[in-house]
Amino acid sequence: MKQKITKIMIGSIIVFTLVGCANKQTENILYSSEAITIMKEQEVYDTIKKKEYNKTVETFLEQKAFQKEYLEEYYQIDYVEEKDFTTRVNTLLDKSYKPEEINIIFKYLNEKNISKLLDMEYQNITEYVQIPNVEVDKIDRYNAYKEKENLDINTAVTYVNIGLDLEYYSQIQTIEDPSSYTVLLNKYRALPEDYVPDDLTSLSINPNMQLRKEAAEHYEQLQDAALLDNVRIIPFSAYRSKTYQTRLYNNYVNSDGLKNADTYSARPRHSEHELGLAIDVRSSVLLDNLTDNDYQWMQNNSYKYGFIIRYAKGTTPITGYIEEPWHLRYVGIDIATDVHEKNITYDEYYDLYLKETEKN
């Protein structure tokens, strides 16, 4: 009896093992039944079952996005959990991107850049892909400007993003949200035609001058702090309407010519004074400038009250304006402090750290 039971058990084990092996081969280890069905329809079952399980391959099979000619490429592409992963990968493969390029595209590029790539012909993005402020549709411009100006790649990207490879005012973007305290205005970015700040407040020290409420409060704190350090500064220009800026600019053009006027005066809709966030200040002993000592104080202290020196000394090649030590721009204490610590222009700072968080 014992011998008979042992034979039955051994037989059961053999049968179970054979069935298990058969099931393992039929189900191809970890792949879903839906994936296996597509494998057989595409006549790749025998090829895939010899390879290790791959999540990317299974996803393409299950979503019926599998293209037989890209089988080996799918094995080299890292799976990414996103809605249109398979469609996007196939599009990139159709555009001749290699698997290693596709992996770094999904790893480093943001949604906006990936969408742009899908609408473009193949771009050699390898050296640009890890630059945080890269815009893939500008790669040709980056390459040209880098070569022309002999710049490192990061600087070329930032300068082209600002617009420095273009003629001033040749391509102008109208800002969607001009009410932001950190909005960037320059020779490539303009206010909407009818923009007027809705919270202008007269300065208590000069009721004829206005700034937006928060900027006005912080400016008066700045001026009080300066007095405590025996630095007496006097505001001489604050908010300007578009009409006023137009008249002012035209007067400069009439007296000095267009080219010269553009070096020191903003065209209408491009002036920070129209934001209600800029104020020009002078030393008590000068008509329209700061003494060296007062400028030094401003450099060391204005950021504590949310202001930056917008057109500081040495920044003309980037801002396009002659230096204006007297021109203060309110951006808020946190941003002003960061700009001060990084010691870069606001044009650079905006492109590197703010443009993706704001409506442009």
C-alpha cells in the first residue's frame, strides 16, 4: 500500500510539473493575456518568449501600439508612467530618435519641450537636454549664437531666450499677465495696449508720484532705512501712463534720434514705469543720479525691501540700456534677495527661474 501511494504521489508531481511548465511557456512568464494575444497576432511570440520580461514591451502590446519593426528599440526604452507614452515613443522613433535619446528626453525635458519635439523634425538635442531653461525649438539659434559670440552653451541658451540674437524690438511678445509683481519687461516683451495698474497709490513723501500699493509701502520703508544711515534719496519719477511714456519717448527721439533714444528710453508698453513698479531716485546733491556712496548703499540694501537696481553698471550688453543706477524695480523681497545673491540681471534671472511659473 505504501509503495502504491508513493507511486501515485510521484506521478502527481510529474503531471503537475509538466502542466506547470506548459503553463509557464504558454503564459510567457509575466506578460498579460492581452499582451500574449498581440504577440501571436504580430508573429513575435517566439522571439519575445526567449527574452526577459519588459514593461515597455508589454505596455506597447496591451495598448495595441506595438510596431514590429521597433521591437529591439522598445527593449532599450525605459518605461515612463504617462498617458501618451506609447504614442510619443512611436512618434520619436519615426523621427529617427535613438532609444538612448528617447530615454533622456523623457528624463530631462519638460512637457512643453516634449510636445515641441513631437511637432519638429529630428533635432540633435544631446548637449542641450540637461540645460534647465532650454527651449528645443530654438536649438538652431543657440548653435548659431554660440558660434558667433564664442559663448559657452549655458550662456548661449539664456541669451537667446532673452532675445539677444535678434534686433531690438524685432520680435515682440505681448505679456498675458502684466499684474504680476515679477513680470519681465524688456525690448522683446511688451504690455497689452490698454494696461493700467488697478492699485496705484500716491507716495506719502510725494503725493504727485504713484506706485502700486505694495511697492509704495516698501519704497517708503527703504527711504526711511536710508535716512537712518544718513543717506538721503529723493524720488523723481514713478508711475507713467502709456500716454506719458509715448510723449516722453517721442521727445527723446526728436532731440537725439531713434538709435540714441533707444539706448536710454523705453518705447511705450516696454517701460517698467508703466507697471507702477519702478521708481527713479537721486541723491540730494544731484539732479538725476546717485553719488557713488549712495549707489553703494542701494546695492547693499535695496533688495531687503524688495527692490533691484534694474539697469546696474556693466549690464548694458544684456539689458540694451545704458546703466541707470537710479532706476529701482520692485519684485518682492524674496526674489530681490535671490537676484542680489546671484548677481545677475533680471532678464537672466527671469529666464532661468521664473518664466515657467508665470503666464508669459
